[in-house]
Amino acid sequence: MRDEVRRIQELLEREAYVAEPEVATAVHLAVALRKPLLVEGPAGVGKTEIAKVLARALDTELIRLQCYEGLDAAAALYEWNYPKQMLRIKLEEHSTRSVEEKEAAIFGEAFLLRRPLLRAITHPDRSPVLLVDEVDRADEEFEAFLLEVLSDFQVTIPEIGTIRATHHPCVILTSNRTRDLSDALRRRCLYLWIDYPSYEKELRVVRSKVDGVGDALAAEITGFLQSLRRLDLAKVPGVAETLDWARALVALHATRLEPDVVRETLGCLLKEESDLRRVAATLDEGGLEALVATPA
């Protein structure tokens, strides 16, 4: 077991994902037990990246279902290609075939539009990674439907019949906790919480993900972000913003954090006007050093 966990951790880190043992353990158990893994945490801390990296590490397809308010079963599972069906009906107008035969022809698999859930269930070659991203943004009705699909990995299409998974997908669900998920869905899943990273982990992420960043700049960027998250901000920047800012500073040929450059690039980190004003005021009051943290 420990060897398998280490292997998963090595696979993730080979894909430049800095993973703690608990992350590797959760991923290993999700694959080994064939159970969905629910990953929760603040926005921008690398929840979605787990699924992307896992698909690359396992050399399989990543199938992504992006959730949103109003998402329904048709958009997630399947729809019929109505324009193609209408064209076929036109071509069949003078056919001598029976109505039943014509209906069977237009409700065949050739006219079926496979959406992410059906694509994952019917994947022909190997187990794909199914990413159900931001499941908390979907409605409770869709959550109940999703739970049914994840329980049996089969769906019934009235015109065709029941379709069962040929290769059991590895399922990763992510949530930013904008609403509470049902107890039923939580019980169905393994659970992983990912928080904002420690100084040491974030520094490793910056060094591994940003080409051309020097050690001194990487340390200052990381310290600055660690300090920002201790402020009372409307939208706390995640690791995604850290990487965006680091790449911007490298593009500007910065080697250290200079006050003018920091002020001019705050838009890479902060996405609310009130946060921009607050951080600018903090810089004015205490100087740049007030926001460059030392490792805890």
C-alpha cells in the first residue's frame, strides 16, 4: 500500500503537481476502490489540477463536466441530434418502410450526441478520468441525478435501452463550497480537503511551474502571497494567481520585488477593486517589506 501511494505521489510530481502523502493516498484509494473522490477547498488551490494530472499520469483521457446553475441531465448525459434526424426524416418521406422502422432508424446511436457522463460510461479503450468540476454550482436536482449515475455507472436511454460502463471511470468531483452538498453524495465519495499551501509547498510549486523564475524572486513572491492571505480580502488569491503573477514578473524581467512593479501588476493577484485599494494602502503605510513574509 505505501509503495502504491509513493508511486502515485511520484507520478503526480513527475507531472509538476506538488502532492502531499494525503493527496496521493486519496487518489490511490479512489482508483483502487473505484470510488469517486470529492475534493473541496478554496478557489485556485489546485483541485481541478488533480484530475488533469492524474489523466496524464495514467495516460488516459480526461473527460470534463463543467457544472453551472441550470445544468440538466440532457446537457450532461446525452441529446438527440435533431437537425440530423430532421434531414433523415426528409429523406425518408417517400420510403415504403413502416413508421416503426423509420423511428428506429432516427433513434439509433448514429444520431446520439454523447455528453460527458455518457462519454465516460461508454469509453471504448480504458478507464478515463471523469472530472465533475464545481459540482456545488449545479442545482440539487442535478446532484440527485448525478448520484444515481455514480452509484451504478449505467444509464437507460428509452429508445435504445440500458447502457452499462465498459470501463469504470475514475471520478474526481471538485467543490468550492458555495453551497452544501447532500449527505448522500458525500457518503458516496472519498473526501479530500485542500487548503491554501504552506510557504514551503507554495515555493516548490512556483519553482516547478514557472520557467525562468530565480530563487530570490520565487521566495519573495511566495512570502508576499502568504502575507496577502492574512489580510481581510474579499477574494483571497489562490495558487493559480500566484503562478499568473510569477509568470508576469518573469515576462517583465523582474529579479526581485520592486514597489512600482508590485503596484503595476496587482491585477494579476487581486480581482476586486476594494482589495486593490486595501493592498495599495498597506504598501503605502508599511513599505514593500510589510508584505514580504518570512517562512513560518
